[in-house]
Amino acid sequence: MSLQTQAERELAELLVESLNLEEVEPGSIDPEAPLFNTGLGLDSIDALELALAISKRYGFQLRSDNDENRKIFASLRALSAHVEQNKAV
């Protein structure tokens, strides 16, 4: 398992909190593991809830019609990189 960066750790905490994943420790999320299916097992409803939480916390919208969503939500690391590039300062 790769080590989380500070930004990934903060996003992991938001993920666990916003999706009520009480059995998941934010620090135990492998930043390179898939968020959906075999990884954390998230589904499309989780993606919507997470997108809303990211919008509130970081001040930009993740659009459902974005062709890049599979890449953006591929892993904690990919999502964190997208957030860091797009967040309002």
C-alpha cells in the first residue's frame, strides 16, 4: 500500500465522513486502490454524495456529464489530484 499525502488523507477523511463508512479508517484507504467495485466498493449513489461533499468543501463542482469521471474517481490518488487542481483557493 502506498502512503497517503496530506491532501489524500484529508479527502479520505471527507469520504469516510460523508458516506458514513464507520468501519473504514481513513488512513487505511490505499490511495491507488479503486474506489468502486473491488476497491472500497462504492456505487453511483456514493459518487453523487461524495461529489456534493467535495463541492461544499472545496468550492467547485464535479459534473455527472464529465467524460473524465471514470479517471477522476478511479482512486483516492486520482480524485485528490483532481481536487488539488480545481479547488477554489
